[in-house]
Amino acid sequence: MSPLHDPSSPAYKKANRLFKKATKHRDPLLELEWTPFRAAEKKFKARFPPPDLSDVLDLATLDPGREQEIQQGVWHGSTTVQYTRLSKNAYAVPHIPGLVILPSFIAPEMQRDLIRWSLSEQARHPNETNLDIHYHLPQNGIWNTWLSSRKDPIDITIEPKATQEFQANHEPPGPRKLINNIPATPDTFTSISTTPKPPQAPSATVKPAFPSELIHKLRWANIGWYYHWGTKQYDFTKGKGAIDQRLRNLCRDAVATVDWKQVYIDIHANWGEDEPGWMSWNETYGKYFVGHQHTNSHFF
């Protein structure tokens, strides 16, 4: 058992004291302003108190061969959550229509290929990464630059974007401002599209760094439509980025794996004037777009 799961452990008592101190002056009505997504994020990403996973489906518990792995782990889910087994490796959760779980869908070798591709080909110009906000990155990307420096050791320094003038005049750090946007719908598309999305301010504290120092700080690279983290909205003015063919094929394969009649046959929803999109996904999905479904479907 993890010390944070044992109320009698010193680690638990210390974490509890820090938690009470940090939340002592928190507005009790703050949580009422959170969206459902934000509320779930705050619940399951919380370090303390440990999140309650009794209502979380844990597919690992269905595999007797993973019993030792589960015992050695920290977080344990539940097998009592209602689910439907669509096939050998596909599960649906009835109370969340459209949610399909494909455990271990991507083979280990393909996972390695995707990792190599994402670092060398996707995390580079013109696709933005989390480091582009703060540094003048080389166009071939931080990963490729680091590999080159290993083969031919030279002092390559990545300069920060914040100038000395900016560092002197930037606002002091403070509590992070939470953003609670209006839901995205066809009716609010114009409003979202016209919301100003100025470039995010670079950090005033970062220093020039070597590629070997920054490679460990690379967190994400944009794929498809550009997501503006400052406003938590998509910036459609930048256009749609190209989707690599290997990702398109992966999405098509995932859709083709599922028998969508089993997922939606008992769901009575207002599909509008058109027939439900899922009825022809196996033929149309990925032909004109990737990653955008007509209904609320997700893959894990």
C-alpha cells in the first residue's frame, strides 16, 4: 500500500496538513464554476487526497495474468462498473454513450515507431510544441538538433524568446487564472473563432540552453488544428495542419475494429435530418477528416 493511502503513515499526515493549509482560504463556491471536464480533471489528477477509483473501470483486473502487476501498483480501479464487451479487445461503457475502450490496441513495435516519428518528424516546424512559446527553436526540431549534436559535438545554444526589456517589465507570477469557456457548438462557432488569441508571453526566467537540456522538457507537439493554450480554444485562423498518413491509418483501423451497431443500436438520440454518422464510418471515416466524429465517441 502506498503511504498516501495509509491515514496512519507520516507521509499521509504531512500531505493532509499541507492540503488543509493550501485550501484554508479557498472559496467554497469555486467548484460550482467548474465544467464537468474540469471537475473530473481536478478529481483524478489530485495528488491529495488520493482519488476514489471505486467507480472507475479497471480492465487490468479482468486479466488473471496481471494480478501481480496490480498488487505492486498504487491505483486500483473496480470491476463492478457496468460495461459491455463488444469483442475480445473492445469494451463499451453504456452510461457514457459512444465511449469505446480498446486496451493495448497499438502493438508495442508500432508504439515505438510512433514515438520515433513524433519526435523526429512531428515535433518540428511548422508544428508548434510547448517549447516554441519560450525558445527560438531550430526548424528541424529539438530532437533532430540533439541527435546532430551527438554525432558532431558542437556548442549549439538555443536562445530564449524573452528579451531583457521583456524580463524587466513582465508581470510578476501569481495564481493561475482558470479559464471557463462557453461550450463549443455550431451556434457558438463564430464567437469562438473571433475571440482574440494573442501569442502567449514567453517565460521571463528561462535561460539559453543546450539541446540536451531541452529535450527532457519537450511535452507535446501540435497535430491538426492549432490549439491555443492561453484561451483553451482552437485558433482556426492558422488553418488545419496536415495529418500524417500513419495516424490516419491508425484512426481508420480503430474505427473498423468496432461493431458500431452494438454501441448505438439501443441509443435513441436526435440525429437531425441526416442519418447517424456511425452507420457509414467504416467506409467514410478518415476520408475527409481524421479525429472529428459526428457523435461523442472516444478511444483509449
